[in-house]
Amino acid sequence: MTARCVMVLGTTSGAGKSWLTTALCRWYARQGLKVAPFKAQNMSNNARVVAGGEIGSAQYFQALAARAEPDVRMNPLLLKPERDTHSQVILLGQVDDALANEPWRGRSEKVWPQIAQSLDALRAENDVVVIEGAGSPAEINLKSSDIVNMRVALHADAACLLVTDIDRGGAFAHLYGTWALLDEAERRLLRGFVLNKFRGDAALLAPGPQQLERLTGVPTVATLPMWWQHGLPEEDGVFDDRSVVAGAVTRTVAVVAYPRLSNLDEFQPLKNVPGLRLLWARSPADVAGADWIVLPGSKHTSSDLQWLRTQGLDRAIARHAEAGRAVLGVCGGLQMLGEALIDPYAIDGNGPGLGLLPLVTQFEPAKTVRRTQASFGAMHGPWTALSGVEASGYEIHHGRTVQHAGMAAAHTVLPGGLGWQNAQGNVLGVYLHGLFEDPAVLHALFGAAAPTLDSVFDGLADFIEREFPAAYLGGLIACN
């Protein structure tokens, strides 16, 4: 094994691990090094299709930042929550139902060999592996079954950074408490503390960092200012409304934020379209006045559809469609737009759809996971601009959707059962994720180009290059 390993740990979820890992991937790649990302276990319903199956979206973007081909070893274990007490388990890119039925604590020893082998293989093929932890490494109730934080760090002899969100308050206590709960061998791997999301005069932090170093022996190596609009898709949460539209709002897009929504990261490019306001809808009031309503993907379509009805959003969406305004359903959202969900294999659940497209979806055991490229046919209504546009994206779904045999057919707009329009033309349903990441689609719909992911990655690398001490990041791999 030749690669040096740098690991980003956090005092909490949301501290900034994912974006800092992404920034480090691009920074080391820009030094002419061969770089790969790694996260042993990710829990997220945001996933991407790669060679061998699917991985968490964060590791997919980290691979692109590293200028590497994404593959399943970069995120060997992915947990996709379907209910509060159950997740679909993806091991090395493929669904593993047997693991999903294992007791949670017993599962870790069964998957650790594959995790270690994946990391070792990446180390053998690269100069640097940038590793992301999960949550906090100091959750002592989980330590015996840890496969994602300090067990990985020790296995890789990684140089570790510990990042905290100072905007939440209690940053020094978080850093000290995390350090205090680590074993001595684990503490020796800590190379620096990072204060993230700082607002104000950094001089006011004194003497906090100095006292913390005297207590722990670990220096605070960077204080990163608050940065709302770095352009990287969110990993878990919905987008923050504090990232406001520049200039006058000319179009409002409301994305329905049901409890099990998935692949929300695909809407990040809409945040960067001039004059477009992207908001998240959880009530009828949230969609009032919107130009578009988007039903995104769902990890559990039937329960999210029931939630939508409970909120009264079904009636609000119907009124919006009856007024001729645009409705878009993506994957699970497409399934909701149809007449019915049929579940003979007890995969998701039966139930009536919203009845806005004459379609029926049957859930099947085989899961479709693939990259897809297709051309839109003749379109009409608000989607006319997509006519003839070739789009690339990906599919991740269990359902198979067909025309309702007893109703007038919908207008097929994508081949192979990938997309339909209603007769009026304002309601569109597609199985293709990632449409708004396709420059051709973005330009056709908005006449604008959002910043490319590559420019976002370079911006992240520029940011940490400014904020970390000169030669520090290079030193992390030199002394590891």
C-alpha cells in the first residue's frame, strides 16, 4: 500500500466533513497526485450510479473532484433509510437483503473485511486517499461496532483533521470533549482542529485556540469563514433559504420535501440559475404562487404519497395542474403522478396515485440501477423547449411504469418507459434523475448555464488554499 491517507472527522453531523473532504480531493489532485476519496459507511438517500452499482452522492462528487473514476470501493457500505427503523443496505454497490435483516451491531463485523479490502485496494492504486468520517468519532455507545471513524483511521494510519461548526456554539467544548473521549492511540492521529462557519473577527477567538492546544497538544490549524454559496450539493439536508436569488425573481420552483425524499442533490444547479427561486414545500401554502411544482424521488413512494395527502398537498398540486401550470415528477414523483401503485411483492406499498397521468406502477424485486442517455421526443406546453434535446442521467428504482390499459394514453416523451406527458402538456413525469445537471437541458429550459461542477471543485480548493497555512496541507501527507 502506497497512498498516504488524510481523514476528515467531525464533532457532529453537519460540521463540514463532506465539503472539506471534497475540497481536499481537488487540492491534492491539483498537486499532480493520484487521489481517491473513501467513506466506509454512508447513510443517505442521495445516491449515484457508478461502475458496479451505486454509492453515496457525496463520494461520487468527491471522486469527480479528485479527477478519479467513481467506483463502489469508495463507499463500500451505503444505508438508504426507508423508515425510521429500517434501511436498505447496499454493499459494494448492490442491495444485500440478508445484511439488512442482521442486528445492527452484529452487521459491522460481517462488513469490516470488505471495507478494509476496499480501502487497501484504493491505497495500493493511489498516492493519496482522502477519507471522510461519519457523525462524531466520540460516540462511545457505538465504539465497539465502529467501522467508519477511528477504526478506519487506525487501519489507514491516517493524518486526521477534526472539524467543528462554530456557528452552532460550543465549538471548543465539542473539540475538547471529542479529543477527551478518544483513546491515546487515536489522539496521536489528530493533526489539527478546524473551526468551520465562523462569522466575525477571528481575533476575538483568542485565547481559546491557545488554551485548547495547551490542554490537548493539538493546534487549531484553520478558521474557515461562513460560506453559504460554495455550489456543492447538500449531502443530507434540504437547501438553505439563506442562499438568496441575485436580482429579481422571475420563476419560482417548489420541490415537495416529503420525509423520504431522495436524490435532492440533483436540484443544486437550479439554485444557480439567474432569477430562479428554489424553495422546499411541506404545506399547501408553500406551493401557492409557484410556477413549477416538482415531486422528487422517494425512497418509500407509498408512505410519502400518504404524507403528501395528509398535508393537503395532493389537492394543492391538483389545483396547480388544473390551472395549466407546470408539474414535474422524477422517479418516485413520476410514480405518484399516476393512477395507482401496485405492490405484489411487498416492496413499497399499494395505493392510489394522484391521477395526473394515466399510468400504473408495479413494484418489482429487481432494482434498476444504470446510467441512461435518451432524447426527448416532441414536447408541448411548458416543456416544449425540451423537444429533441438529448439528456443524460441515471435511474435508481424498483418500479416499472406502464400506460393504464383502460384510459387514453399519455404522450410518450422518452423511449423505453422513461417519460410521459399529459394531454394538456403541463404535467411531465420522468424516471431520469440528473436532468438539471445536464447543460443541454439547463440551457433549453432557462437559457442559462449554471457553474460547472469542475469550477465548483476548483473554488473549494482555492478556498482552503487561502485559509490553511502555507505548506500545511502538503505537510499532512509528507509526515504521515
